[in-house]
Amino acid sequence: MHNATTERVKPPVSLAEFRKRRKPLRNLNDEAADELGTLDRLACWTTDRVGTMGFFLIVLTWTVIWLGWNLLVPRSLQFDPPMAFVFWLFISNLIQLLLMPLIMVGQNVQARHSELRAANDLEVNVKAEGEIEMILQHLEYQNELLVAMVEKLGVGPASA
């Protein structure tokens, strides 16, 4: 019976063999950046800069200063007549109309990159699962060897 236990135990794959089989991980950030065209890079750059609180605060500060100056200082110091406010609103809306599609393009590019990262995360998780399975095989193999040794020596709970 002792020989049957050791004969059915099949050694697991060695660590060196496992490392040979394992594919190297890819850096998807570099791959995604290399595949971007000039316009996609521009959209991402704009999205990264315009989509910040700093940019929002700059626009808000400029608007408050511009409106405050033209409404509160004496007429001789105002640099825009009262109707300029309507022109300012028109320019603001025009900027928004131009920036929104550009920001959406940037978000779409970033979303594609996010999908690549998610796929890479899955690949890493599958690799980790394989490594854990290999470790479990080694532990099972060691356990069966230890049980066979204990049985052969006639000690431990199996002999009682």
C-alpha cells in the first residue's frame, strides 16, 4: 500500500518549467500611447487640461473680474460697454460648443485605454490563478509525500 501511494503521486511542474511557459506581462499604457494619432493626443491633452478644477477656477475668476470691472468701476474706466456682456455670453457659449465635442473625444480615447487596462487586469488575474494552482499542486504533492512517509514510519494518526 505504501508503494501504491508513492506511485500514484505525480510530481508537479517545476518552477523553472513554469517560468518558461509563462508569457511576460505587457505594459498597456505604453501600447495605448503608441497607437494614438495626433488628433487623439490633442483631444487627450485638452481633456486633461480643460477637465480640471484649476481651469474652471481660471475661467470663473476671469469672468467675475471682467464682469465686476465693467459693472462696478466708473464708466470712463470700463473697457467694454454694457452690451459687451451679451458678446461675452456668445463667446462663452461658442467656447463651450467647441470644447464639449473635443472633451468627449478625449473621454472616448481614455475609455478605450481603460478597456485595455481592464483586459490586462483579467490577463494578470488569470496568470495569478495559474500560479496559485501550481502552488496548490506542489502543496498537495508534498502532503501526499508526507502522508506516505508517516504511513511508512508507522507514526501519527494514520497508524492509530
